[in-house]
Amino acid sequence: MTKATARAYPNIALVKYWGKRDSTLMLPLTGSMSMTLDDFPTTTTVERTPEAAADHFELNGEVIEGEPLRRVTKFLDLVREQAGIREFAAVRSKNEVPTAAGLASSASGFAALALAASKAYDLSLDPADVSRLARRGSGSATRSVIPHFAVWRAGDDETSVAEAIDAPDMRMIVVVVNAGNKEISSREAMKRTALTSPFNDAWVSSTEQALESMMSACADNDFTRIGRITETNALRMHATIQACDPPILYLAPTSLAIFNKVRELRESGLEAYATADAGPNVCVIARPEDADAVAAALVEFGSVRTMAPGPGAELLADSEAL
Ligand code: DP6
């Protein structure tokens, strides 16, 4: 095959990945666990172009150059090396995350690229291999290869892959607080955290424990414990990031107001738990039967969107090629 198309979805971590042990191999400091979403996918077609002198990258119909193209080429170099094929490629991507949603697209983007590129370059990879490859593009992409719920073990180059884990059905209510671009990327902020945050060691050891507790809470189908671990781990991550020098503050006043509101909802008997990534938006988990009530209680803070556990990276028919 010389052309293939794949689709993948974003994921939101319930136990966060924050920090790298090896930034070339993209090995994380700790394991993490996430829910893959069922909307806002990235679709990517990779087509080998034997005549071309460089890779070509289009996103939402626009030709992309500079750093994003360099990242795609660096990633395709890995695929070319594994495949023993030197040909360049044209990569056409469509990202359905509304720009205003503020959800990072590197997870869905590199998961879709890993699957499409591996097929276009004739590599026969199983999902663990695709996850390992996606990791080299962006850490969180490791988990977007896997449907529903994924655990990504820290591991080494061979074992640092995501796999499926059973968890109780739940909904993720995404509250978009701020449409603006974040000031500092996760990648930069992670480096600064490791170098300057005095809380980094505590972050690493508490996250290792959180992941073990999360695994047993999932095995017990215990939504309450899953929720508590999720919220605590997210706020610990933000505390660690805030302690950088110079400090980084991703949470906005409205983000904190949502965390408070979610606590009030729990006190009034509606069980929900909040988490937030490297930006001001807040994602709230709830049992499926409570999701509408939780979403209704959060509309005052921004636009809300309720999502269910979604599919892993999947190949599409040629008719869907971009
Ligand atoms: C806060 O995967 O975007 O969303 O590996 O440098 O590409 P790189 O970073 P990225 O970081 C995600 C950080 C997070 C937490 C998480 O998804 O686990």
C-alpha cells in the first residue's frame, strides 16, 4: 500500500502524564490513565510521493510549514527507518476539534498519523506497536490509539505503550472556559517543571501511587474512588506546575469556580469530579445517568459538551481519503 487513511480521537487523562524521563524516546516519568473521547476526531491520509524532494503537510486544507512540518517529518523519518523505505509523503489532515474547544489535538493527530503512516509504508503493526510509534510524536498520543479507557505504563522504549483497561461507563463534560491559545506549550512547561519545581519528586511518587489506586478502583468498578483520584491528581499536577520558576498558571478564576461548583454538586448528592489539562478548560466526569444534570449545572461557566468513551485509532476506506 502507498496510501492510507486513519482516524483517532482526543483523550483526557484521569491520571496525568506530566514530565519525561527521556525526551528523545519520549518516555514518561510516570504511567498515566485516560478516557478516549467519542468526538472531535483527527482524520489523516498519508500518501507516499516517490517523486517528491520533501514531505508535504496540509491541515484543514491549508499548507503547513515551519515547526509543525518539521515535527511531522521527524515522525515520518522514524516510520521510514522502520520500513526501510526512503520515499517522502504527502500528509493531509482534518482536525474536527473546534479551535475554540481548546482541546489539544496532538494526541488524536499523532495517533491518526502513526496508524496511517505505518500502513502507507507497509509496516504491519498491532495496536501496541502503533501506540509505541504514536508516543514518539506526542506522549498523550500513546493513549489515543486505544478505545474507551487506556493505561500507559512508563516502561522503556519497548514496553512504554498504552493498553485497554476496563472502567465503569462514564461521561466527560468538557467545559470550554477560554477560547484563547495557551501561552506555554505542555512540552515546554513539562521541561520547566522538571528543572525548577521543588514539588516535582512528590508529583512523580504521588502519581505512581495514584495510578496503582486507579487500576484497583477500575477493577472494582468504583466510580467514587476513580473520581477522587482523578480530581486530586489533577490539582496536584497544577500545584506542581504553579511552583515552577518562573511560575505557570494554567487555571483561570473560572476554572477554579468550576472545581468549587463540582464540589458543591457532590455535597448536594450529584456525584461529579473535575480535571484540567495544560489550560483553563475543565473536564468533569459523571455517571451516565447524572451527565445531563451535571452539564446543566455547568453551562453558566462556558460552553459545555458531553462525551462518552470513544473509539481507538481506526483505518478508514479509500473513499474517505483526504
Ligand atoms: C496535561 O502529550 O501534549 O494533557 O508529549 O510533549 O507532546 P508531549 O506533551 P502532551 O502532554 C499532555 C499533558 C496533559 C496530561 C495528559 O494528557 O496526560
